[in-house]
Amino acid sequence: MPALFSLAHILRALLVLLVTSATALPAQRVTTASRAALTRSLDSIVTSEMTLRRWPSVAVMMVRGRDTILAKAYGKADLELNAPASINGVYWIGSVTKQFVTATLLKLAERGVLSVDDTVGKWVPNLPPSWRSLTMRDLAWHTSGVASYTGQPRAALALVKPFTTSDSALAMVRDVAPDFPRGTQMLYNNTGYVLLGQVIERATGKALGVAIRDEVFTPLGLTHMSYCDLRTVVPHRASGYARAGSGSAAKVERAVLWWPEMAHGAGALCGTVGDLVMW
């Protein structure tokens, strides 16, 4: 998400990059020598970036087929408690959530519960007229033109307000003019995925986190993935941090976390690196 990045979100982006890079490894079995070389290289990359950018922790897993080449956590999951990072650490995965929302939508379409060519107005009531004819494809492909709520001036305060709902996120842009006519451009958009999350809720009669769990997490055995809940005690959950300032004067401080319902389908899931590798 472009606004209010915590280090946790940035770390997740690095994690996904590292996991993805594993698919480029040669097909032959990794030898002891090459494994050691990979480990040294990755250690060097991660530790240097952590030092440069003041990252508190990173969890990395590199897998080729059934061969786990590296599974390692770096740094501290909680700086105040001096708690070491764990490979089983639970992180807020931010916008990687969108993959799971899209997968859930496609699972429902596969069973005929809905269609990717349905309009959002078919499922979600009381929308602005200009939104009602947008299809699931428009929203999923970021071609709807609807303004992204995370880019609004008051987003910094609204996103962290507790006990709000996904409707509060949509309310920020209901009266904002579209960025462009539908289908004429592509622009990364969080509003569209909140709308897709609401479609899933209405199509299934379940809360978004429950629907994703039933359609994706449980069938695939992703046992540590969940809809983030700031009130629940979650074993091995890593704290979120942000960097304030720049250069030598930069310091690390606790991140002000979004209220999950304000992230909703755009970024409200939590999980571990192991489950992301399995995914």
C-alpha cells in the first residue's frame, strides 16, 4: 500500500522477492557447496540492507521443489523486549492480501456463485452511480479509475481509527472524481480491493477473513494465515516498525498500524513466510 508503509510491509516485499527468486534456481539438486554459497550471498544481502535501512527483522525462506535451501530469521521481532525474530514469525503481509482475495473470487466464480463479469452494483448496495457498472475484472485489474482511498489527504488519520468498517474506507472516495475513464488506464488501486472484499462477503454470507479461510487457507493447509486482529494474542507475532528521519539521524519507532477493517481486501491478512512459500 502506498501510504503509511511500516517496515513490516517493506520487509514483506523483500521476502516475496527473495522467495520468488528461488524459482530461478537450476533444476538439478542444489549441492552442499552451492547451498553454502547461496546462504553466504543471501546473508550478505539481507544483513547489509538491514543495516542500511535500519530494518528490525526479516524472515527468509528459499525453496526449490521439496528442498528447503534456506529458512532463517534475522534481527529482532520486538525491539523493546529484545525478542529474536523467528522463522515462524507472524507478519502483516499488506498488499500480498490481494492475491488471496483474487483467488477467493475465482474459486467462487468456478463454482458459479458469482461471475468475474458481474458488476459491483449487483452485489454491493448504495454505491455512487459511477461505480455500479464496474465489473470484478475492472477492480481486480486496477483499471476501474476509482480513486484510491489510501491516497486521500485524511487517510493517515482515518486508517488507524479503531472499530471502523470497510465502508469507512469507501466513504473517503465516494465523492472523489475518477482518476480516469474506466478501462483507459491501469493504476494501482486499494479501493477496488475493498469493494471486491465486500462482494465476497455478500456472495458467501461470511466475513472476508472467514471466506478466504474456507476457500483458500484451509484447503491448502495454510495454517498460520489469518485476517489480522489487533486485539487477539497471536503467538510469534512480530511488532511493526517505521523509520523516522533519514541518513545518520534516522531512528526506528513503533509503527502506527492500520485498523484491519480499513485495509480489508486491500491488505488485512497476516501470515508466516512458510505459508507464503507453500502458497
